[in-house]
Amino acid sequence: MDDETKRYWVGLNTIEAVTPRRFHLLLNYFSDLEKAWYASEEKLREVPGGEEFAARLVEGRDDDAVDDELRRCEDQGIQLITLEDNLYPEPLRSIAKPPPLLYVKGEYRQDDLMAIGMVGTRKYSNYGKRMAEKLSDQLCRAGFTVISGMARGIDTFSHQAALNANGRTIAVMGTGFAVPYPRENVNLMRRISASGAVLSEFPLDQGPSRWSFPQRNRVISGLSRGVLVVEAPAKSGALITAHDALNQGREVFAVPGDARRSTMRGNHGLIKDGAKLVEDAADVVEEFNNLQLSLPLEEDAVGQEPDLTDEQRKVYAVLDYEPIHFNEVLGRVDFPPARLSHIIFQLEIDELVERSEGNLWAKVK
């Protein structure tokens, strides 16, 4: 698509009244979007549903603003991909009301067709954090791309673990590139775009809002073969993503947890409704047996238990992802304090456990 044609896609996308549904109405009605851009209000009212937005579309048209948007994208190395471009991600074409325009920093590749969305709560537990890191690492080593929303909590840990595994990860933002959210993830956004891709369907200056994040969630699931909910309360954006996945014909997976924790109620609800229970990335991988020949599966990528001595195994078995005090560990094993200190120190050296303030210990893997 030439730049002159693309500018009308960009222009219409910058007008808040032109939602994805209305954008598709314009695409279906006009032979090209230049005609939609310059159409009179009277003509726009002839579009099905056009009476709802025609006046605001006419009021929002600004050629200078479009030129500025295009210039800023070029300066920042942001690629603009329309629904009619060959580079548009194929999985997104099949969903209802796909984003007409994507802002992309980095590169979406053919390999990214093998993707799993990982989502969860911002108010995470240590267990949720560890499971996100473990599963993201394993999935990347099994050849999957990890897709998430770059939000605080589970999203962030999923992206970071994928990067640390030298895997592919894609972030789908609920804001424009000029207003990354949360602000503390700006460096994470740069890391992801350097080796994977950061995507947004929103114009550069779109800030965070109640509607932009649910709208973003359908893109996370739309780009994925399946969505894995790591930790989510009963009311959560992660559950919106899971329901989007179901509506799009994608697989839904959920990690089980402590039934007493409010942050796991959404997961258990999904499992009751038929989502596949996931303890290990192998539970995800086996759902795609017909595709495994295309995956560079490492022998130790999933399901591999740490190589431990008998003493280390006893200590490791009583630890969990939620920290417990050294004295509580001592009460669960039959080792003297000095011996337990030595064993747990060896586990820490091997990066299997970690210590936090107050002599608390928890599993890392």
C-alpha cells in the first residue's frame, strides 16, 4: 500500500468516534478510504449506522494532525500496517472486528504464529510470579512466542522470563506509543521491540482508559493459539482475554492454585468451565501435538525436575512459591539447623530457592 493511501487509514484511526466496528462499516461502504475521509456529513450518514458518528467524524478530520502522526512514526521507527497489507498478522484477520491499523515497533515474524498468550492479575502473589516465570521460560524453550499486555504483575513477569530465555515475546499495548503504560515498563518495551515486537492499534497519543484495555485484550487472544491464565481473581481483565479466546476459537488454559486465595478464583472458575489445568508447559505443548514437528523442542524444555541429592530433595519438597520462615522449614525436616542451613544455601547457589527479608525462603523454579 502506498503512503498516500495509508494516510487515510491513519487519519480515520485517529478519530475517537471511529471504533473498529465503524471503521469496518466505512471499509465496506466506500470503494477506498480517501472517499470516506473527504465525504460530506450527509454522505456519511448513508453508511449503515453512520448517523451515530458522521458529525464527529467530519469534526475530527485534521490533515495536519495526520501529517504529524506519520512524521512521528517515521522518526520513532514505528511501522504502520493496515488490514490490507501482506505484513498484517494472519491470525488477527479471522477475529471479529480486527484492528484496521497496527502500529508496530520491532518485527512480527512467521514464527510468531506459534504463540501463547499469558495473562494475569496486577496484584500477584509470589506463587503467581514464579509460575509466570517458569511457564514463560519453558514455553519459549519449546519454541512458542509469549504474548502479553505489558501490564504490571503477571504480564511483566511473562515478558521478562521470555527475554531472559532468549525467546520471542510480543507486547500488545492498551495505549499509544507516546503514552506507554505503566511508565516503569518503558525499558521493558524497548527490550521487547529490540528482539520481538510491540503492537498497538491506538494512535500515538492515546492514553490509558477503561475501554482501551478490554479492546486490547481481544488482540492478545487473537494473535495466540491459546491463552494461559496464570493468576486472576473472579473479576479480572485476564478473564476478559480468556473469554475473547473462547469466542475466537482459541484454547484456554489455567494454572491452579490455593483455593483460599482470591487471586486464584478466576482460574478455578475457568477450570470448572472446561479450561485445561496447567501445572507445567508440557500441559500446553501436548495440546498442539499436530504442530510439534515445527517446534525446536529442547529435551529439558518442559517437565524437567531439578537434579538434587536426597537431602536437597527433602528440603525442596517442603518449600513453596510463597515464602516461609527458616524455622518452619526446620520443623518439617529432620535435619539439625546447621545442616539445614548448608542444604538450603546450596539450593540458593543453584538458583532453585531464594531468600527474602526476615529469613524467609521460597522456591524459584
